[in-house]
Amino acid sequence: MDIGLARIYDAPGVDHHRVLVDALWPRGVRRAGAPIDEWCRAVAPSTELRRWYRHDPDRFAEFADRYRRELADGDRAAAVTGLLDRARAQPLMLVTATKSVEISHAAVLLEVLRAGVG
């Protein structure tokens, strides 16, 4: 299974299904012609969690734990299952507008998906 992570502002690869995983539409990106194939808001962290975290590196470990718990519940869990199904069928690229991708929800989601694909 091929699952990757990229910023929406990066040049898209030609062989991956690109899924935007942010709750909010990225600044400066027009919806028409956006370099994504799908927008999956359901896997984004809750507004409360996102506001608490504010991309503070010191809070990342706790953020990741809280976010994993959110991903295991309700609509988010169903959306994760959908992404897993997509990843089994074709290469998948998780796309985010986050500047610090390595400490983002998208990085946590990537770990969750890679663990679930096996």
C-alpha cells in the first residue's frame, strides 16, 4: 500500500489519489481546479482540539493521543475506514495546508492509516 503526505501547495504527483484532510479550506487555493481529488473533512480534528493544539510542538504528543481517540469514534472512524479502503485500491496522498506537516494531524492520520493497512 502506498500512502503519502503532502502540502496542497506542492506540485501534485500523477499517480496518487489526493485527499485534502483539513477541516478548513486552504487559504489562497481556488476550489475550482484545486490539486485534489477529494476533500475528507470528516477525518480532521475537532475544532476544540485544533484550537487547543495551535501547532505547539510541546503539545504534539498529547495532541496525537487525543486525535487518535477522536479518529476511533463515530463519523471519523467511518471516514478512516473509507480512506483505508481507498488506500487498498490505489496509491493515496493525504494533503494538508499545514506548514509543519511533521507535527500535524495529517502526520498522525498517516500513521493510523499505515497501521490499519497491514
